[in-house]
Amino acid sequence: MAKHLDLEEQEQLDELKHFWKKYGNAITWLLIVVMGSYVAWNGYQYWQKQQSSKASALFDEVEKSAAAGDAAKLERAWNDMKDRFPGTTFAAQSALLAAKSFQMADKSDAATAALQWASESASDQGSAQLARLRLANLQAQNKAFDEALKTLAKPFDPAFAGLAADVQGDIHSAQNKPQEAIKAYSDAWRQLEDNADYRRLVAAKLNALGVNPEPLKGAPQ
């Protein structure tokens, strides 16, 4: 009986050797790939966590510089953020905050550059579209009307579309183009249905152009 078991075990061992000889190399490489991917994923997660932590600390510097009104220090911190952590949400937030602070300090070029960067490079669409709205407003204030309209030309998500139409109306009003302004404000009125306060502002602009916005409620989109 013992001999029979020994022969059976030997056959199994031979089969295992044959299987390993045939597939062992492929299995080994598969394990290497799987383990390598696991190690790489964990390494990437650790790197992301480290990046986020460092970006958060740098964002604190941006906030403090903006609060202190130190434009020079703010510009250094913002540029550092942009160069080192461009893919983080902190970079987009820093761009918006820096632009606001630069604008208050009459540093229009620096504000424009920060908003331009955010509109093109922000990691989330919400921040990018908000940056585009603010950039268009700033360009309009600087009487760069064509540039402002170009900034607004790309479609906005529904959450921003009404605001963008209102800015377009302001630009056309500044250009003395009342019909274009009425169309843009009318679009804003329709798209801002859930924002009563802002709608009242748009209504006042339409009234000033001799238009009652109420009938627009039932008008086709």
C-alpha cells in the first residue's frame, strides 16, 4: 500500500514539475506584475497624500499673504503653488484667491494671469468656469470687450450659464448694443430661475432697456 502511495505521489510531483516547467515563467511574471501594481498604487496613494499635505500648507501661506495685503509675498506663494502643485484643488483655490487680492491691489495684470491659469488648468470644472466668469468681468472692466466675449464663448454648465449670460449682457450694454444686451439678459433671466435675488438684478437691467421680463417666463427656450 505504501509503495502504491509513493508511486501516486511521484506521479503528482512529476505532473506538478511538468506544469511548472510549462507555465511557471508566465505565473511568475504575472505575480510580479500584480505585486508591482499593488506596490505602485500604494506608493502613488502615499505620494498623493504627501502632495496634498504640502499643498495645504502652502495654501495657508497664500491665505495669510492675501489677508495681510502683502502682494509681493502673495505672488511668490501663488507662483510656488502653481509650479509645485498644479493638479491639486488648492492650486485652483489659490488662483481665485490671489486674483481677487491682486485686483483689490490694482494689480490687474497679475489678477488676469491668475484667472487665465485657473480657467485653463484648474483640476475641477467648477473652479475653471468660475475663473472664466471672473476673468471676463475683469477684461470687461478693462474695456477689453472682445477678449471678454471670447472668454465667455465656450459653453458653461447650467450652474454657471445664467451668470455668464448676465456678464455678456453687461458687456453688450457697455458696447452700446441694446438688442444684444436684451437677448443676453433674457437668456440670463430664464436660466436663473432658481436664483430669485440675482433674477431681480437682471430684471432691473432689462427694465432699464425697456423690457418687462415677466412675459419671458413662458417664452420658448
